[in-house]
Amino acid sequence: MANVVVVGAQWGDEGKGKIVDWLSERADVIARFQGGHNAGHTLVIGGKVFKLSLLPSGIVRKGKLAVIGNGVVLDPWALFAEIATLAAQGVEVTTDNLVIAENAPLILPLHQDLDRLREEAAGKARIGTTGRGIGPAYEDKVGRRAIRVADLGDRATLEARLDRLLAHHDALRAGLGAPPVDRAGLAAALEAVAPRLLPHARPVWQILGEARRAGRRILFEGAQGALLDIDFGTYPYVTSSTTMAGMAATGTGMGPGAVGFVLGIVKAYTTRVGEGPFPTELDDADGARLGERGREFGTVTGRKRRCGWFDAVLVRQTCALSGVRGIALTKLDVLDGFGTLRICTGYEIDGRRLDHLPAAAAMQARVRPVYEEMEGWAESTRGARSWAELPAAAVKYVRRIEELIQCPVAMLSTSPERDDTILVTDPFAD
């Protein structure tokens, strides 16, 4: 049986939570491998809604091991707030079902301060971060001054880490007109959270390696989307981690051979939160209709998502970059009732045709979509669980997407409910 990696193939918000939950029933271990609590996954199970930001989606299922890998930046206070919310919904999170990489870097209040201070100083040049300290935490990781989970277990090590960290941050804060960090207060906060966090800390690479050797199924869960990747996304309007499937290996401490079937999650149209280029964005009634019908508001931030037609150029590009072998196409039902649908099949810039999104920001901002029109359908697709239940025009739309992105549909989602899913290819059976 193959391990499965789930990644978003657009700008995030593709419906990964439902798909991961659907797959997690068949998995033994569900591992988050990048990002932080800037991610947002909404699960609807039996009419009950669970909203997760940091915890792996499989945490709501009994008998599964949830893993937060070393590629994740971890805000311990956000983690325990999320655990408390789940407890109120009847989901128990313990050291038996949640394991955290001992080498995962921490997000601290000073990281959130820096996020906010920089965005305020940038003015019109802001990049639209969630303000949750993700970027500054990754900067400190790369700068070799991060405080990691394991550091909380030794006071002398923690003091040395704080010295190095605050030497950097206090200088930055002074330049931005902010007072120095309250060192004593930060140290006390870390000391208080350590007894709750450390019992979950384990060598994740070892645990996952043992699980793999035992033949247990591992589901690797990514956050955000490929177009927010730090290298291949619409830079600088990106997140601060690698969102491609290859990060599943390095973000959990497993070798590349552990990555099996790569499933890309793709919405039947396109959305984006925050700043940055968006070639197929609609500022008209169709865009408003997509947003209203799709309930397009960010799970974490509540920000309204920008909406547009399906961009086959971008999805073909991201599928190639992540080695996607099949896609899960979500929110097909949102397109019900549109008389005409449009799919972006290419770009034009200065009269020249392009088959990919260029890396240069100036060119990204100037590309114009080339559309192909397709007939829509009046019938409802909501809740369909077989191809036979779909209108012929809807099937034609899905098949055309497969052709344009050069990747088959493995799963098709027709509502937020987990069982409203058409399975074409079982990723775990590869």
C-alpha cells in the first residue's frame, strides 16, 4: 500500500480538510509537514463542523496517530487553544494520539509583533500576511536562532537561545519604533507552557520510520497551496515554507522514497486570499456569485476570498512541480446553474502566448487569460456520489479539466459532507 501526500494545487482553500478527513479513515498516521496555524481546514462530519488550523485533520478520528512534523512552525498557545476547542466538541487530544517533532521551531509572541510591525511599516507594499508570525518564525529557523520544542526541556539551553534571539529582535524592533521584548515575561511564558508541550515531543522521524516498516499507512498533509510556495509561488505574495509535495519528506524526517501517491486538491474554480496576481479574477456578478455560493471566507482570518474562473495553466504547472498523479476536484456543486463556464487555457502578454505563469512579478501582473467557453448545467450536482448522478455537461467539464491539466481526476467532491465524494482512483491502493 502506498503512502499518500495531499497538497493544495492552487492558492490554498481548495478543500483539503474534507479530503484528508476522507482519506484519514483509511490511514493509520496523519502527519502535517509544513506551515503553521495560518492554515485553515474545515471538516463537516455528520453535520458537525470542526475548524482546524494547526492540528492534522485526522485528529478528529479515534485510533489515529496525528503528527506535527519538524517542517511546521508551532505556536504552543494556539495549539492548546485549538485542543481546548476540540475538547468542547468531544474530541480528546492526548499524548497517545498527538506527537510533535522535538525539533519543530516555536512561534513566539515576538514573531507576531514583528509580522504586524512590518506590515504596518510597508503600507501599500504590504504582502497580506495573516499576522500570525509564520514568516518571522521561519526566518529565525534559517537564521539559526529559533527556539525549538526540545529547548524547553533545558533551562540553560533556553537562556542561551533567548540571548541570541533577542539580540536580533530587539534591534529590529528598535528600528521599527517598538520597545524591546519583555525577556522575563517571555521566559516565564515558555516555562509555563513547557510541561504541557514536552510530553508530546518525540523523534518524529523515528516514529514514522517504524510505522512505515510495519506497513502502516501514512497520510502526509500539506497546508496552504502550491501557488503560495516560497520558491514557485507568486513571490513575494507567498507563504514562508515549501508547499510542494517534496516537503513531505524533509518536513517529517523521512526519505523521498516514503512519498508515494501525490494527490493534488483542486477547486472547480479559483480563489485567492490576500494580495498578489490573479489572472482569472472576476470583479463582476459571476465572481460575486461564486463567492456567495462557495461561502468563500478564510477559515483562519475570515477574510473574503477573491474568486475567478478555473485556471488550467496554473494547475497544470503546479501538478508538474509537485509530481501530482491524481487530483481531487472539489466544490463542483458551486458551478450549478451557470449557463456558461469559462476555463483559462493560456495567457497573453504583449501579444505573445504563454503556456505557464512566468516567475517575474511584473510579468505575472500583466498576463491576460485566454479563455475557452463551455456549456454549463442547470441540474444540481450537490451530493452526487457516482458519475451517473452528474449532468452530462458537468462530466464534460471535468473531462476537459483533465485534458488541460494533463492529470486525471482521482476523487470528485460534490459537497462539504465527507461521504459526498466520487472515488475514481484509491490513492492508498497504488
